Amino acid sequence: MRLAVRSAGTAAPRVPALFVGIAEGDTLETLKLPAALRRPVRAALAARDINGRRNKVAVLYAEGTRLFLAGLGPRKGVIPDALREAAAVAARQAQGLKVKDMAVWLPSLSRFGASAAVTAVADGLNQGGYAYNAWRTRADERTTRLESIAFLAARPELAEAKAALAGLQPLLDGMNAARDLANRPGNDLVPRSFAEAAQAMARPLGLRCRIHGPRDLERLGAGGLLGVSRGSAEEPRLIELEYTPRGRTRGTLVFVGKGITFDSGGISLKPADNMERMKFDMCGAAAVFGAMQALAQLKPAVRVVGLVAAAENLPGGRALKPGDIITAMNGTTIEIINTDAEGRLVLADALSYAARFKPDAVVDLATLTGACIIALGAVTAGLFAGDEKLHDRLAESARRWGEKMWRLPLSPEYEEMMKSDVSDLKNTAGTREGGACTAAAFLRRFTSYPWAHLDIAGVGHLDRDRAGLARGGTGYGVKTLVDMAMRWE
């Protein structure tokens, strides 16, 4: 995705497509359009073909340009989320018209603040303009992917718009990298190829990348990663990416991602219906990958380590069985009740490993529980935080970028439910009650530092198109992680 800012000028812009934000009650005067573009807009306003209602987009033609007039809702209620959603919907509509390059008429949005408008609209257009075509062999069947966004700004807005755009390129590219990774099929993305992708990304960006294979994991005592992988021919990997700033640092952050490249459920086999979606069980790891790619270019003043616990969960002859007991990296013994509760086992090892970096904070992301989807749907992530300051930082960064999350409880009662009769813990409470909470309580046993857990089971990928988002990996979490790291003090 290429981003640019240019002067709007007074003549009609010669661009294939132009995004114009229109709120309810807007007029030609508030839109500040060039004279050559006003006639079709005046006629559409008079006919009430455009009314500014939120997420409604009208397409008009003028001077060889497609005008995408995107509704923002009531003028007094326009917030960055409304701009972001309108841009995403417009980008999705533009895909159907094979639009690869989109310009944005910033004078129609500057009343909301040029910086906020540039950030939200670029984010929305990137979200809605994404497409995954790696396995489509016919060019005419590929979904058009938005390749460039140019903001056309009035002279007073130019400096502010350019400043807002400065850090967006790496962030949006990181989000798209996470989506590309998440959308790869399970036979293409396995723990080994995940590690190869990390190495290929890290090398040119100056990230330190270390891959821990089976022998290393045996030496580390990583019983969770090794146990989950036993039924698969694909061996596990613990992928370690590290960014270290020059000079004095403001601390150390560790981001941990669940990287189950395919989850059949193991011996506790999942139903066949929709099992193909289980390639998305590594969306937490994809978010960590995308965030580390962005941070390597944005260069925050804080050391950041990304850990990916990559494994494949299959029901082979050596697979874990219900009733087995394994030992995690920190020495905790775990009784296996259900082999489909495997994500918490690999995270147990990764969270234990994170302690060696003496972190100021650790955040893990995982498509962990169906219970979180029942509670919050495909709209909001579940946030569990054992530290108030970390909770506040995460929540503020999420609000800034429109990544919805809601705090759920970490009460001692949930930890009691995870105790086993024959070992230190069991990997599931054996009841459907409070499933997201008991899973978080399990993870907490492997932390010894300020920690937060994001259950992204409902938001890491979408099963169907929604508003301005296409089905598949969403890249959820990249923006929040990057923003928090950039603001860490």
C-alpha cells in the first residue's frame, strides 16, 4: 500500500477514484468540492440520492473520475470510527469496480481534524481494500487489491496531513502482512514455514530472529509445544523476534502469539463442519508477526520481543490423549482433559519463556476459546489483565485505533476450577461455564510479571464479509500493539 499527500488545488483532480466524506445535512459548501465536480453532486443531493447516512456509499461520475460519496452519519456525531468504517465500505465497493488507486478529498473531512481524518480514512481504506489472491491462478478472477491512497489536501492542511501520514505506512503494511499470513492454507503454513517467513521478514529489517526447534524445546523442557505437536509430522517451533533500540531504552515489552497453524482438535476431534477455518488458529501469532514488522521500521524507544508458539494439532498415533500429563517449561504439571484445549498449552511454554527477558509487560494474543465468541461475538475481543496500568494502556491504544475489546474477570474462583486431582493443573475445567475466564486463569499461572491476555477468537478472522471487511484474517491486534509500544514510557 503506497501512501501520499498532494495539494488539492482548485481544478478537478485527474484521478480514477475520489473518496469524499459526507455527513447528514452537508451541502456543496461544506464539501468544498472543485467547481467541475459540483454539478453531479448538486443533482444527487437534490434528488436525495445521497443523504450522508452512516456506511451508505453513492458512486457518481464526473470529469472522468468516480466519486465515492461515503456517508458519515450525523455531523455532530462523526468520530474516527465513523470515518474508518465509511472508508472501509467505500473501498469494498471500489473493489467491485476494479479500482486500484484511490484519492481522498481531504477538504471534505478537515472539519474533523486533518490528522484524525488522514489516520482514520487511511486505516479504513486499507482494511476494506485488502484482498488475498495468492492461490487464484486466473487474473480475471482475482479480487482487486487497493494499491495506493493519495490525500488531496488544501494548503493549510498539507503539513498536518503529511505529519499524520509519516508513521502509517509501516503500520498498515504490518497489518496486511498479518492478514496475508493468516490467510495462508494449512498445507502451506506449518511451523517450519512460519519460522522461515519470520526469518525472511526479520533479516532486512534488522530484527534479531532466533528459531527454537525440537532439540532446543526438549532442552528447555517445553512440554506444551512438544506435546501438542506429537500427533503431527510437522515439528513445533518457538520463534523469537527481538527489536532493540539504539541508546537508552524505556523498558522491555514482550508480545506472545498463539501459532497453531492448523487445529483439528487432536484426539478430541472437532466436527467436520467448518473445520477448514481452523487454519486461522494462528491469528494471534500473525498479529505479533505484523506488529514486529512495523516496529522494526517505526523504531520505538522500547525493547520489544515477539514470541510465536507454532505447532500443528493433529490426531496421529503419538498424539496426546485425554488423561495424559505433561510438564510445561516452568515445571508445572498439566493433566490433559481435552486435547482441543491445546492453545493454552503452547502459550504456557511461551509465557514461561518470556520471563527470561525481565519484561516490564507481556501481552499475549490467542484465538483461544469459543466461549469468548459466545460472550462477545465477532465484534469485540476479550481482555484479561492482571495489571491495572497495563490494562489502561492497552484499552487506550485499542480505542485510538478502533480495535474493540472488553474486560473480563480474572477472579480466584476461576483458578480453583482449573485445579486437577492428579497434577498441578488441568487444561480445561470440564464445564462450559466461564470458558474464556478459566482459560485466562490457566494462563495466569505461567506469568510472573505485568501481563494481559487478549482472547481474539471472535475477531482474529471473519467467517463472512461484514461491512467494509472481507472474510478471512483481520490483522486484529497489530495496531493496538504497535501504538502501545510507540507510546511506552
